[in-house]
Amino acid sequence: MKIVVVSHGPFADGLVSSVQMLVGAQQELLSFGLAPEEDRSTLQDKVRQVLERAGGEEVLVLSDLFHGTPFNVCVELMEHFSFRHITGINLPLLVSIIMNRNAGMGAEEICVQVLKEAAATVKDVNLLLTENEGDEE
């Protein structure tokens, strides 16, 4: 399964670089960022090329922001290609996606799992520390 991360600016590149630092180099993990000087068609062409070359292989596209330009570009491509698309990606979720792909899970199964895990990837640390102080007493 190919995984394609798309974002505003270099976020996708940084996310892929960070996840590979944590779990090692990965095959079929691509990143594309929309630079301020680029037209949306540039990003769309890059993602389209990956989809055209997939040759029936599953593709999971991860975008950074619901209703942002990278998201909208991918939604437009969904009219012409079959792939799974999750938006709101972050590093903990990408780690989970990679680990699940490496364990043999398919794109649809990974999407179900990611949605179950998503809320737990964001924490109010002040609240956690306050709760832990109460536990110590």
C-alpha cells in the first residue's frame, strides 16, 4: 500500500522525515507540500501521477487540514481515482498507520483504526499533570 501525505508548505515532508526517524525508513511513503508560490494544479499533478502509477495497489492519502487546498485537491481526485483519504493527520497517527500497514492491515481497516485513535493523540498536558498530582496524594 502506498501512503501519500499532502500538506500546506513543508509539513508533509517534516512529518514523513519524523516518522522515519521513529520507525525507520519506509517504502511507498511519499510527501508533497503546496508551496506558497505554487498553483494548486502543481500539487494535484504530483498526487495524480502517484495514483496513475499505483496500478491497482491500495493508496492511502493523508491531508493536513479539512477543507484546506491540499484536502480539496485530493477530494477532486477522488472523483477519478479510487483511494482512501484521511484528513487531520499528525505524527502519532502516522506512526500508527505505518505500524498497522507493516503488520499487514489494508487501507480501509487502517482508516477505521485511525478514527478510533484520533482523539487520544491530542492531550491537555496541564490537565494530565493536575490529575497525576491528585493520584499521588
